[in-house]
Amino acid sequence: GEEGHARIEHYLKTKENCLGQMELAGKEMIDDFAGKAILVEAWLDPGVLSLEGIPFVGKIDVLCTSDPEIRDWKFTSDIARYGKTAGQVLRSVQMNGYAEYFYRRFLDATDVPLKLSLGYFQTRGKRAEKVSCQTDRKIVAENWAAVGKTVKIMKAAARETNVSNLEPNENACDVGRGCSYRNQCPRG
């Protein structure tokens, strides 16, 4: 993934085609931003975002303000298996953090829609796919507030010294590859 990110960054900044086979499969996704991107592989400005006193740190792969869009490049062995749906992108902590940053840093307006996209490159075979959703300032603010509530719960859980005092989130037991703590879980 890091090498692919570096090749895309170099291509967008210099127009020199150094893209590998994976990136070439999705070159049209990359070319969407030719000459329009204002941020390419850029770390968020420190201090702009935090939740419950914890800084939100990240690196935006591509941001464009002329036709507002934030895109994050993802490299995976199987897009169909590991890729997110548009609904999952809309609820993604990462993408909502980037969107909150965008609105605070560049455009704090509720009437301007923002596209959030994941540009997938499959590491096994030549396949690429873009998954996008449309959002706006109100939706991002609501999602960001929900993330803040989760962070508050996480901080309280981190201070707890007795696991039996914690409320379980049994909906998370089978998320992804499942909970690695499942065999030792006191709740069975």
C-alpha cells in the first residue's frame, strides 16, 4: 500500500507516469484529480481536530475543493470481500474525520455537498473500483458527534480496572475476522 500511495502521489504532483500495474487498472480514478487536487498525501494540520481531548491524526490522500471530494486510496487482496459499501463509507470514522477537517479548514458551509470516496486497487489481479457517497455539513457534524460519544465511552473503559464492570458490545464479536478475545471472554 505504501508504495502504491507513493507512486500515485508522485504522479499527481509531477504528471510523470510511474504507476504500477495495480494503479494503472484504476488510472481513471487517479486522473479525476489531475490539476484539481489541493492536497495530495497531506497530514492534517495539528490541533484542528480532537475528540474528548484526543487529537485526530491522519493523512488525506487527495482533497479537491473545486468539486468537493475527499478520496482515500485502499489496497486490498479482494475488493469484493474487503471493500466498503457507500453506506459504510458514509459512517466511516476515518472519512468523517477527514470531512470534518475539510469543513473546518476550508469551507464551513452547510449547503455545500461533499463526496467521500475510497479508490480501491486489488493487489491480486488487475482490478480497481471507486466507492463513493454524498454527504454535507449537517451529516458530517452528526457523525462526528457520534464518534465523540464513542471516544468518551472508550476513555471511561480504558480507566476501568475490572473488565466485569464494562458493558459488552456483543454486536462487535463477529465484526471483521471476529474478536481475538472471544476464547477468553468472561461472558462466553
